[in-house]
Amino acid sequence: MTVNVIGAGLAGVEAARILSAYGINVRLFEMRPKTMTPAHQTGRFAELVCSNSLRSDDPLVAVGLLKEEMRAFDSLVMAAADVAKVPAGSSLAVDRDLFSAYIEDVIHRDPRITVVNEEVTSINLEEVTIVAAGPLASDALFNDLKRLFNHEHLHFFDAIAPIIDVQSIDMDVCYLKSRYDKGEAAYINCPMDKEDYERFYDALVSARTAAEKDFEVNVFEGCMPFEVMAKRGHDTLRYGPMKPVGLEQEGKSRPYAVVQLRQDDAKASMYNIVGFQTHLAWDEQKRIIKMIPGLNRAEILRYGVMHRNTYIDSPSIINATFQTKAYPNVFVAGQISGVEGYVESAASGLNAGIQAARYVKGLPLVPFPESSMMGAMAAYVSTANASFVPMNANFGLMPELQDRLHKKTRKEAHGKRSRLAISDYKDVIGWT
């Protein structure tokens, strides 16, 4: 039997790789580059549309623990990230092109995976299919999903940060440092005094956006445009992406605010502005960015944009194995399923791939234990919730521990419990 996987994004390639590992043939559909989306720049597999960061690699952080769980199942996305890694302190950031190239090479060399560069406009309910079309699924496909599951369009708005040519950054003004000196000095920091910040803030909150839309009502908190964030309060940016704490230079007083830039490619020729996702008009972006100390001559290689992300009402549609309740042959994974974030999307594809493989082989589906981060995420997207919204990995999704513990000790306990649960789970499903 052949399983269809719709979408060669992070969830889709992970699902395809898992199915192949189970000896199952896969048709991997990807509409790009024939049919592009409003946010993608290329036709590459697993293109990282927003940031190049997969966030923290620390297992005491929820997404770091999730990465550890994925590596236990030989995750393709984690392998690609390790190969394409660029300096980012305690975070895992990658060269986007190397990351996608590694994944494409693995997929194209796999004899069980056939890549089909066509847009899928409807689901064949007679065939086993994993819908991993991502939050930028085509209108035709999402309309078919609406028809199948009889529910309204759900969406939120997501934003992308600008990328700067490193040669245009004034390093006489800026300096290299990671917050609290964690890891190598990987970030370029642009310090602001109070007067710099006041001018910058006043210009930002009055700047013109690319379109007159009320994004603030329906914007994902984890990828909020920085101009929207600024309007929530004068010092909101100083306690968010421009927080100066831990970025002091030796022998100097703490800056009033700091703008950080993170390496975006292996050659260190491009840097993205951390936390500066934006929907400002391009001329306004240029004006505002050049007000940042050290960026007065900045050459912007890619401007920030905003795009709509679509997701289904997962609790009413899927169960904890990402299988749809109404159509057993159909599984849903990735951001369209209600998880949020690169790593979370890939993890859901890994989970769905395992479940679909067992389904094809006539084996019972086995949800991941909720005491693991993958299981906790699956439980969240499949449990009734009156105000369901996409969610990043976080320890609050996991079952409470029996003992009341200090914060760090509590995270260590979650990690220990997760490792035991994952080990037991691998035994149950016969993973080798």
C-alpha cells in the first residue's frame, strides 16, 4: 500500500521519512514551485518561512525537551538542523538553505518516497492520507477540508522579520554577545540609550503598515508584529525583544534597550533582526530600521511581511493519534492541526507518521503518553476546548507532577518522567 502525504514542509517530510522507515511507500505531494504561497520564497522542502531559529536546545525548556524526544526517533528535521546549525547561543538556529538541502537530499534518495509536484485540491477518502499542507494550504484544499469536516475557516496572522546584510552593520557601534554569555558570543547587539529609544518608539507607533487591517485582534502571540507589540505599552518592547538585561558590555552601564541580530546563514553574511516580525510598509521598515544605532547604513536583503495562517478546529476533528474521527483513512499534522512552531509541527508529523504506519499494517494506534511533550501536545489538539488556539510546546500542557517542586527541579522532573515514558513507548510500538 502507498500512503499519500500532502505537503513537504516540516511535518510532511518527517511523516514521509517515518513511513518509509516502516517499509511503506509514500507519495509526497508538494505544490511549490508550480503553485506558490504568499509567504514562501522558494520551492524547497521544509522551507523556514519566518525565523531561522528552532528556539532553545536546552532540555530544561519545553521545546528543548521536545527536540530530545524527536531525536529518540531519529528525526529527519533534527538531523538536518544539527548539520545546518549556525551560532545562536543556547538556541538552535540553522542556515535555511543547508537545512532544506539536507532534507531534500534524504527524501529524493529514498527509494520508497515518490515526490509529486502537483497541487492537491481534494482528499481521496479511499486512500490513506496525511494532510500536512501547513498553515498556507491552498484555498482549494482548505475548502475541501471545510466541506469534509463542516466547519468554518479559522486563521490567525503571522509575520516575518527583515534580514540585513552583515557588511552594512556598523560594528564600531554594535557588539557581539549572547544574553548572560550563554554559549558563544553569537548575537550582534545594537545598544540604545533612552533618547534613542524614545525617538525610535515614537516613529514606530506612528509608522504606516502595508495594509489597513486589524491584525491585533487575530494575531498569534508567539509571532506578533513588533509594531503591534509596541502599541501595547511604551516599555513593552524593552521587556520583550529589546530587553537589555544580560547584554551589558564590560566596563559600560546597561543600555536602555538592545536590538539583537541573529546569524541567518552558514557564511554569516546575513543576519535577521530578532523579534522584529513586522507588517510595516517597506519604505517605513527601511526608515525605522535605519534609526537603530549601528544600522544607519543597513542594507535590507529581505523585508518583513505578514501572511495568514490557517488551522482546523482540531478538538472536534482529530484524536490523540492525529487521525480524523470521521474518516479513519485521513490523518492531519503540522500547523494546520493546531500545533504552533517549527519543532512542534515536525513533531506532529513524526507522531502522525508512526500512527499512519501502524494503521496501514493493521496494528492498533497507540497515542504517545501524555507525560511526554509529544503526547501532551497531541492531547491538547485533540481535547475539547471552548477557545481553542494554536499552542507552542510548554510544560503547562503536561500532567502535573505528584510533588510540589522548585521551578528548575520541576522541569528536571518533567524531563526525567518524559524520558522514561518515551523509552517505554518505544518498547510498546517495537521501535528499533
